Amino acid sequence: WVIHKFGGSCLRIPGDLEQIHHRLLTCEGRPLIVVSALWGVTDRLIRAIREPWQWSNLVNDLRRQHLRFTPGLEEEEAGLRFKHTLEKLSGYLLDLCQESENELLRNSILACGERLSSIVVAEALRRRGFDCAAVESDELGLVISENGAEIDLPMSSVEIKRTLLEPRTPVVSGWFGNDSSGRVRVLDRGGSDLSAAALATILEARRIILWKDVPG
């Protein structure tokens, strides 16, 4: 395995997907891709948690933003998953209007950015010839510590569902997973790098590359 992590700074405009495709073509090894939310999406979701009654405008804007990266996505096989994720996000935001302190709802809302991104990137790479599949990290079996600061490596190593990583190239949503009780929990900001590093450790990857838009 070679783990490639692409953050939001690598997902600013649709043309960035061509750069990602080029990087994957020119790197040796069996790729596993970890993605953050598209540029700016996590910040918008954080603001939405404070003002959930604006849910309709936000969900429509996010739909348009993601479809700019993959026009026609809703007509593809992955379109059902994309629409279902947006519907779930709408439901979480509506529920948060009534339960403003519900931490599970907050985490579920924040995780939607990475869920949407993995669907979009997987479909974009599929159109360019990669046999990709979006894989959600909570379904995969990444277990987040109770304080949200780290990934429980021993438990994740037991829970990880390797069958989800084959035979198609996985595009894994970073930054979140489940806690030990099976509830969605997000990491601290920048946690997608940690998701990639944890997967590299668990899978004994040969290499991990954290792609950035700055040197270093």
C-alpha cells in the first residue's frame, strides 16, 4: 500500500482533480486515497452548527459546489449515495434546531463534508480510468478516542474491514470514525492526516504521502 492524503487545499477547484489523477499515475505502489472535505466546506459546516435554521441554503450550496467537481454525478451509480448524504445532512441540521447541544448531531453534521468529498473524488477518478470506490471511515472501522484527539490503533486494527479496501481503489473519508460505543466522532482539526497515518500503520503501508499546497 501507498497512502495518499489530499486535504481541502488540494480540492479548491475542479481542475485540482486532474492534478490528483496525475499524482496517482506517477507514483508507484497500490494506492489508498484519504480525502478531507472540499475547500471551505468544514468551515461552513461549523458555522451551520451555530445557525442550523439556515440548513436549506447550505445544503443547496453544497450540492452545487460538489456537482461543479463532478457534473452529472446524480445520474451515475454514486449519485444515490451523494443524494442520500445530502438528505441525511438536512435531517441532522433540522434536528439540531431542536437539540442544539446534541453532540452526536454535531459530529454527524461535520462528518458529511468528508463523506461528500470521498464520493466526488472517487467518481472523478473513475471517469479518468481508476476503478475507485468511496469508503466511509466509520464503516471501515476506524475507532476514535473519547476525547477526539487520537485514533485507537489497537481497537481499529481489530475492527478494520479490509474487504472494503478490495478490489477497487478505496477513497476513504478522513477526519472521523466511530467511538468505542459505535457513535460518530470527529477528530480535532487537521485530523485527516491522522486518519491517513493510522491506516498506513494498520495496513503496514510502504509509504504515506500527505499532499499539500505548500512546501514542507
